[in-house]
Amino acid sequence: MDLELKGRRALVNGASQGIGYAIARLLALEGAHVAIAARREPALSNAKAAIAAEARCNIVAIQGDIRKAEDCDRIVAQCTAALGGLDILVNNDGAPPLGPSLNFSDDQWSKAVDQNFMSVLRMTRAAVPHMKQAGGGAVVNITALSAIQPVVGFGLSAATWAGVIGLAKTLSRELAGDNIRINTLCPGATDTPRLAKVNEQTDGMMDKLVSEIPLGRIAKPEQIAALVALLVSPLGSHMTGTTIPIDGGQVQALL
């Protein structure tokens, strides 16, 4: 199926590995010109080289830390200068530390807010003027299942990503008239380096959570990427303001 993404200009954060890398790769394979951003080298350069080896489109690597306000502005500025504009933004990053919610200091909470919430606000705020200039655009936020089905020890993530969901829903209404769509994905357990790290930190708790997935398996990053590609494409152009779990059926709520 042709998702009609050829020539579209996309910026994907946290794209040096895991879900972010899978999203950037698929958008590039669909013909989009893609800027990838991440904190760490050489992982970022390696990701660029790997995608460029498969896709015949413009791939730009931008090193930056989206936890910092100045880097958010710089990443968007470098992206639009290199690609000539911006049609698609994927807000994706890692996650704050795990532990009892009340044990974290104000400083740790502030860092979590910067990483999970303010980064989304800042990146979207910087991207929207370019999308308006282009006649519209699409934003997808990658959060986690804990944002809608909290898990013990994931308080920093659950609270800040729940804020992202509220922000996205509000912006979807405020920006609909500009043909800018905003949706949020909540992946469950996904086969990434992050999952392995969480499992180590929680004495195998993730193994128990995986056992509770009705489909009996964890997601592959490529499966998350496929839904993102649909949402940012013209074929997904009637979807905005949605919050979608992609979790193998783990969420039990009706809505």
C-alpha cells in the first residue's frame, strides 16, 4: 500500500535506536525526507548510515538533547533548514527513572517534566509555524501504556505522559483549523533496549506483565512504526486527538 508519504518532511526524536529508529526507517522507506535527532553519538550517525543504505531520500542527523529548551528550538531550526520545511513531527524519547513516586525529589520530578512533557510542548511549539506554512501537518507523540494504565514504580512516566495526552487533545482542537493533526500512541511492552533495562531494574517484573498480554507476545518496534506511518499519512487524515494503546490487548477498559 502506498501511504503517499513521498517527499514529505519528517522529524523523529529519539531515533538512534528502538521505536524511534523503526519509525524513522519506515518513513524513509515510504519516501519521506527524514531528520533524526538523538542525544548520543555515535549511535545517531550509525542510525543515519543504516537508514540511508536502505532508503533513497534525504536523511539528516541532528545531535541534541530535547530535555533542554534551546536544543528543541535548534533541532527544529536545523531540520527545516536542511529539509526546506516540516510536515511531520514524531515526539519520542526514553523514560525517567523507576521507583516509588513519593521517593523522588522535586528536582527529579522537574527533570521528568522536562524530558516527557516540556520536550513535547517545546518541539510542537517550534514545529507548528512551519506546518502552518506548509498548509498542514501531523504530530504523533510516543508515550507508554503506563500513561493510561499506571504501573507501580512508573509514577514519573505515568504522570508526565498523562499530561502529554491532555496537551495533545487540547492542541488537536486548537490546531484543527490549520489542518494540523495530533495523536498519541501508548505502546505496551516492546522489544527494545529500554525493555531489557526495565526488566533488570524491576527483578523481572516485565516478564510478569508480558504474561498478562492476551496475544501472548510483546510488540516489535516495526509494529509501532507502522501505525505511526498511517497516522501521519494522508490515509490517516481523519484522525486527530486520539490516544491509542498498542499493547496486544492488555488494557481492559472500554475507552
